[in-house]
Amino acid sequence: MCPRNSLPSATECKLLTAKLSAANLTLIRGERCLFEGLDFALDNGGLLLLEGRNGCGKTSLMRAIAGMLSLETGEIHWNGVPVLQQRQTFHGELVWLAHRTGLKWDLTMVENLKFERSLRRQSDRDPEEVYAKLGIERLKRLPLRSLSAGQQRRVALARMLLADVPLWLMDEPFTNLDREGRKLVMELVEDHLGADGMCVMAAHQDVEIDAPVTKIRMQ
Amino acid sequence: MTDAHKEQPSIFSGLAATARRDLLLAWKRPGDVLNPLFFFAMVCTLFPLAVGPSAEQLEFSGPGVLWVAALLATLLSLNSLFGSDFEDGSLDQLLVSPQPLPVLALGKTAAHWLTSGLPLVLVSPILAITYRMPMSVVGVMMLTLTLGTITLSLLGSIGAALTVGLHRGTALLSLLILPLAMPVLLLGANTVSLAAGNDVYTTGIWALGAYAIASLSLAPYATAAALRISNE
């Protein structure tokens, strides 16, 4: 916040003290303004839900939160410090489930996850348990190429579960998943939020969850 | 949930993991590695057929042909450096990883050199013999090619990072890289020519080494910045 004479307002205080916060975000892509003057705050145990039709800028906002897009105005803060000033630290606190899974088709599931393990702090969860929970324990030795789209997404979810991070960024996590898969994702998110985690989710379907939800309706 | 005492993996593990993954991918998809190598071998074997087999002419043109072919083969292989990572989204995952991006870019470039530059260096003696190059000169040529291909891989990674989102960016990539690659070609080919003429050639080796070290220390940062820009 820039220095000023008057005291910060209540909303501004909330924005500054939250774990993940953003104030007055504006993003222009080409000649289109995707969002303008957007504020949000997210604290431990909370879910930030980005809603809106296709092409309304959900993924762009997600990329901006991950520090990959430069914004027209506004800043995103993590622990009160701008994300772009502490990119590496911030990236150590998040894992991103993108639309494209980011897994290598020619490598097996274990090889893919092993690569991730060398980059990011891992949780104490037993990998075998995670595979069993996601129903992918039989696919360990197969190259990703031979897996279905839904199975690949489950592998991407395994990567998310195995990382020891408080912030989950999930871009359309239900894509390609069957009914049980979608239910499983909701359970996983609930568990994560229950353990003081945070989640930013872009979805175009209704999400029912037993946790504090902040909704951003994008135009 | 987060244990603050637990530390992130070290940057060396990030460097090694990126290089290892790319080497593993190259092992599983050998076609990508062999393509530039075939190109190199083909240009070098076709050239004598076209200009005629006179010994004098071959000895004269050998260093130049080998070097131009090596340069073009390296340029040809650069497109795949970040291309497949961009398409399957793993580049995005690298961009949001807690590891420093220059280190990851260096890991990828190292794997690229091991799968494109090093095979060229190893194959070059066989091709050099067809140009009647004496063994003492072959050693010099391999040394210049080693230093040169390292530099080309590093410089090329900047161009590859800048053109990563573009379709058919190969021509643009070559245009971007060629001005930077010219000194490598001039120094490399002329050093070998000097060695073949029993002249003093060490200056060229030092200069190539200096260029390689300069690119090793600067190129990863430029590549990382370019990756961030082209992925906005």
C-alpha cells in the first residue's frame, strides 16, 4: 500500500493480514480487459473459487497468482510480501494443477513423480498410500502415454498430494475425471483445507464444500 | 501441515534432476538425438562427392565443411530444447518450481549438449578421415568442436527460450542465434585450418574457451529471463 495520511480501511487491513491477498488487480490481454480492480484475501483453511464462463480469464488470474503474468495494476501478496519479490520462496509454498498436466508422456508415473521430488519439498505421506487412494497403484510402471486422460489427471493429483505445500492452485480440477474422481477431488480438497491448507480453484461447475469459501465471479 | 524446518531440495538436485530427466527422455526417444547427427554425417559425406575427390581440395575445405555442418546440426536440434516442455505444460511446472530457473535451464542445456553436441564431437574423427585430416589435427578439431558446441548449446538455449511459444520458430531462432554464433564458427574453422597448416593455433583455442566460459556464466540467466517473458 502506498503511504497516505488516513488510516487504512477495514478491507485494506484484512487484505494486508491475510496469508494470500491481492488488491486492485487489473489485467489486460491484447485489447481486452479481463479483470479490473479485483481484490481478494485467502487465509488458512479457506477456498477461493473462481467462477465464470470459458475465456473469462480464470486461468490468467491463476497464472497471475502463480507469479507468471505481470499485471497492469495491483500486486499479489503472500504473507504480506509481494509475490514477485519472493518468487522462489512463494513457489516453494504452492503446487499448481494446470490444465495441461505437465507430465512427460514418455516417462512412467514413478519417473515423473521422482522428478518432482527433486524440485519441491515432499510431504510425509507414504507414496504407496497416495497411489492406492487415487486408484493408480497398478499404473506405476506404464508410460504416461498409455494412460487415459483421467488416469493422467490422477497422476497429476498424486504429484499435488505428495508435495508439502500449503497452497494448492487447481485449474479446472474436474476435467476428464469420472464421478468418483470428482468426489475424490472434493474429499482431498476438504482434507487439505482441514489441515490448514489453502486452495484456489477455477471451476465452471458448482462446488459444495464444508469450508469457508470466497467466490470471485468473473465477467 | 508445512514443517518449516524441512528444507527444499538443493539446487544441485534440481540441476541433476532436470538433466537426468531430459537424458532419460532422449534415451526413450532416440530419433530426436539421431536426427541432427544424421544431418551432420550426411552433409560431411556428400560434400566430397559434389566438389570432387582431389586430395588437395579436401584437405583445404575439410575444417570449414565440418564446422559449418556442426553449426547447422546444432541449430537444427535447438527447437526441441523447450518445445515439448511447452506443449505438455511441464515448462509451466518448471516456472513455478521453487528451484532457481537459471539452474533448471542450465540442467536442460547440459542434457541438450550431451545428446546433440557430444555425439557430433565423437563422430567427427571418422568424418575427418574422409577429408584426409592428419591425426594431430583431428585432436585439435575435436577440442574446438567440444568448446564450440558447448557455446552453441548455451547461446541456442536463449534463442530457443525466446521462440518457445511460436509455431515454426526455427527460422527466427536461427536468425537470432547466428550473429552470436559467428565468432564460434570463425574461430573454430580457422583454428583447425591453422593447425592443418602447421601454424600456431593455440590462440583460437583460448578464445573459444573464453567464449564458452562467458556463455556458461551468462546464458542461463538470459534463458531464464527469456522463458519468463515468452510464457507470460
